[in-house]
Amino acid sequence: MDYKIVAQNILDKIGGPENVSNMTHCATRLRLRLKDMSIVNDEEVKNIDGVVNTVNKAGQYQLLIGTEVPKLYDEFEMLVKGEGVQVSNTNEDKGSIINNIFSAISAIFAPLLPALAGSGILRGLLILFTQLGLIDEKSGTYSILNVASMSVFYFLPVLLAFTAARRFGASPYLSALIGAALLNPEYIGLMGDKGNGATTDFFGVPAVLMNYNATVVPIILSIWAFSYLYKFLDRTIPETLKLVVIPLISLAVMIPLTIIVIGPIGVYSGEGVAALVNWLIERSSILTGIVIGGGWSVLVSLGIHWAVNPIMINNVSTYGFDYIVPYTFACNFAVIGVTIGVYFKARNKKLKGFALSGLITIALSAIIEPVLFGLLVKNKKLFLAQIIAGAIGGAYLGLMKVVTTAFVFGSVTTFPAFVSDKSGNFLNAMIGLIISTIVGAVLGYIFTRKEDELA
């Protein structure tokens, strides 16, 4: 794919750079907020080579590209800004608060997904090799691989500070310093043996100390607040003084403010939300499996599944496991099952080829959007088949309380995430995913007509 050509074609069909007011991307979609949707030629955008489908939801014009979207975004951004058009990459637009939250979460976490997924798989493999006796837990090999797999979680505040700053319009490097300060050994040393809840003071102001490694919410709240301070300083301080004064004030204000106020609020609120979700799962894991396993594709189709991802990431980083990720696997393997049913029932070569390519894409990369928008959304019976299959598989995973030890997307390549110390976890995960696949395949076969064609 020539990303520059695709980006230019997209711009031509959506009314040019001057029609773009806000732009960002997630793992698979180019997300645009346009000034005038009436001038967009949606059908021609869908026909551009490299664009799988388009969705106009939550005030955003979303173009499904696939995992290559970051490269396309870079070219798109250069074309737009190269024309001198002032376009926002931040959260300051006229959409609703809820839409802005979803958009911000997507932009903050999307750049980190490869690192989180890769680290999670490495962690799963390390646990597997340890259980098989191939690696000794007391060996240097184990320690080095453990550091390699867990560093992304330990330093998550620094990474999130950087991506959040890009989203909110603050300095990424000063933001990363704020995140790093929370992990500084001297700060951690203030907690002594007590850990979370230890106290100290800052110019007489009491401060409750918390351990921020592997946390999510505190640093995002901190950088969101910092963005307002940074923009104020950038507007008011003379150019000749910005190099020194902005960093000086930023660090002197934000690090104490984060430690004293924002950090504890973030920790307790994040733990509260995660605890509530996990309590609900423990209370009715089967119902939760049905709802998430069956409904995850609906959230993906609306582009709002990002609101749940931070909860899963927080669970893995805090507790070392998560209940929700397996239910998303059930959804993905239900989609795989439907593609199998379509492949064996349909006679149209184009439809069979699309089903096969979709199956391979999901199995290897966990990207369901091409099949979701290219087939399921257009065929309501097949969409229902996938929902039913995902719900049944999710119910089994919930019944057996299957967990993952990493935040990953559901594919064959991410199976190591199911390896854990919990007895039978991997086996029950495979059974649940087989159930989703078989039910999806059977219903997909039943709901597909031999004469069906790819719409």
C-alpha cells in the first residue's frame, strides 16, 4: 500500500484538508471529525484501495484501515498540516463529553497496544516454560525474561504520560518526566515498609504516598490537568523565557500536585472501578460472559470498546490476571466460526475468498473489523449468529472463571495469555473457544444461502 496516495485519495473524497477539524487514530481506524459531512462522498471513500469500510458514529467519521493505520495517519497528517490548515489532534472539540472520553482513551492506548500485547505473550510463554521445567525460576534466564515481559507494566505511567500528552496537547517529554518521578526510587523509598498509605508532608501539607508502578488512571488524570497548565504557560510566557520557565514551573507544580492530590484520587478511583467490575463478574460470571462474549462485536462496531480496555489493562497490571479478556476471545472465535460456515456454504467465489481471508486475519492478528463491516453488519442473520456463538462460548468461559495473564487481542497467536497457575485454565479456555467456533460455524452455515454474494 502506498500510504501517501491512499491518504491523498481520502482527503480528496472527504472535502479536502479544510474540512477536517480533528483527527486521530486507534489500532485499526482513522478517526476524523469533519466540519461538513454533507460534502463527503462515502461510497467513493469505501472504494479507495486500502479502506475496508467506513462508519459514521459518535460524531466521528471512522475509516477502517487495519493495523497499517499508524503509517497512513502519518502521511494523512502531513498532507493536512502541509496545507497550513489548523487541525486539532487533542480532545478539544465540540463533541459530547462521552464521545470525547472514548476518543481520548482510544488515542492514549492505541500506540501502546503492540508493546502490551507482545509483553503479554512473552509473559505467558515464560510461565509455560517454567511450568514445563524448561526454565528455572531462580535462574538468570528467568529474571531477564521476566524483566523483558513486565517492564511495560512497571513503567506504564511513563508510557501513558507520553501518549496522553500527545492527545491532550501538553509537552510529551515533560509529561514523561512527571510519570517517571512517580517511579523514582527516592520517592518509593519514602513509603518505607508500609507501602501504600504511608504519609509524608510537602511544606507542611500532608501527603498520602502510593505506589504508582503499573497504574493507569492517576497519570492520565495528571497529564489531563497538566495540559491546561502547559497551554496557559505557553500562551503567557515570552518566547525568550519558555525554554527554562515552562519546564521549571511544570515540574515544580505538577509533581507535588500529582503526589498529594491527583495520584491518590486516581489510584482509589481506578481500583474502585476495577473492583466493582470484578465483583460483578464474580457474582454472575456466566451472565457477564454472555453479555460481553455476545455483545463485544456490537461495541467494536460502534468504536466504543476502548472504554473497557483500560479496565482490563488495570486488572492485569494490578492483579496479574483479567476475567474480561477471555470473553473478547469468545467474540473473535465466534466470528471465525461464522466465516467457516460461510466458506463451506456459499458458492460465490468472491464471498468464499472474503470469508477465508477474514478467518486468517482474525486467527493471526485478532482484527475482526474487516469481517464485521464487510459481512456481518450487512447480513443481520450472520451478525446474530456471531452474537449467539460468542454468548454461548462466553457463558462457558464465565462458568469456569477463565482468566488471562496478559492484555491481548483474541487470536491463535495469543493463546499463551491463558497459561497461568490456575488449574485447568488453559484447557477450559480452549474448550470455550471451540464452543464459540463450532456454534458460529453451524449457525453461519445455516444462515448462509448458497446463492449469497458479497454485498
